[in-house]
Amino acid sequence: MSGRGACIVALASALLAYRAHAADAGLATRTLLVPRAAAGALAFVDPGSGLTLASVALDTGPRRVAVSPHGTLAAVLGCRASADPRADHVALSIVDVEHPGERRRIDLGQRACPASLTWSSAERIEVAGESTATLVVVDPRNGAVGHDAARATRPETAGRPGIDASMLAVQQFLADGGRIDDLAV
């Protein structure tokens, strides 16, 4: 994926996480969670002003973010280059949204950087790739990592679509020169 494509996907991921976080948590103060791979951080950004309110250092190369159903934690999927040119080192960081900081890091090993991250219930985070039939299931409470063979036929079966119509619309809007603060949320 090109640098611009990766940026668009990261912004779309951040926007969707922001929308889910704001809706699920019912927060009066809304915060955009932005994974910044190059900076090695998850930024907490005020969507009105664009100001960074807080930042959590994550040396995992943050790429995707999903907010927990209760809105107090975020899962941040990170991918770093590894010694194997065919795979990245993948890790999942659990970040406290109310008091920004990394609570736990879960090592997912060497694999292609996953394309989909969904926090579907209090005990289930789903990570799926674009071109692989593997669905990795993580329990954020204890860090247990497993696989769900019954639902691992395509990434779209991971609870919710990996890339849905909302994300594609945001990607197209940004690709056409739209600005993130012009999006209605």
C-alpha cells in the first residue's frame, strides 16, 4: 500500500473509532484517536481544533484502532518490520482512553499486517487479514490469543466488515481532497 493509501486508511480507521467511541460512550467531550505509525504513537486529537490533547508512545508502529464496547479502552494494532521481509512483527496494545497510557501489550507474532481490527465484546477482539483466511481472536482481559476457524473463511466474517461502506466513503472523500474536519459525525 502506498504512503498516501496507508494515511487514508489510518484516518478512516481513526474516524470510525472516534464515531464508535463517541456513540457508544455517550461522551460530551469527543476525542479522535489517531494511530501515527511514523511517530510511534496513538494521538488523542480534538476534532474541532485539531489539537493533540494527549499522546501515548507505542513503539509497535500503530496502524489500526478500535474502541471497546464500554468506551474506556482502545485496542491499537501495530506492525513493525521484522527480519523476515515477508512478514511484520504484529502486536496489539490495550490503551486506557480515560487516562491515556498503555495498559497491556499482546504479541501476535510474525505475520502480514492485518487489515481489520474489531472489538466486538468485552472479551473478544478480532484481527483479520485481507488475503488470509486466519481470524485471530484476542481476549483483552488476559491477553489470550486464539483462532476462530469457524469464522475464518474471509475477513468480512470477523463480526463486522473489515472495510465497510463507511470506511470506503471516508477514503474516497479524503482521496478527492476533502478534509477530516469537514466530515459530519
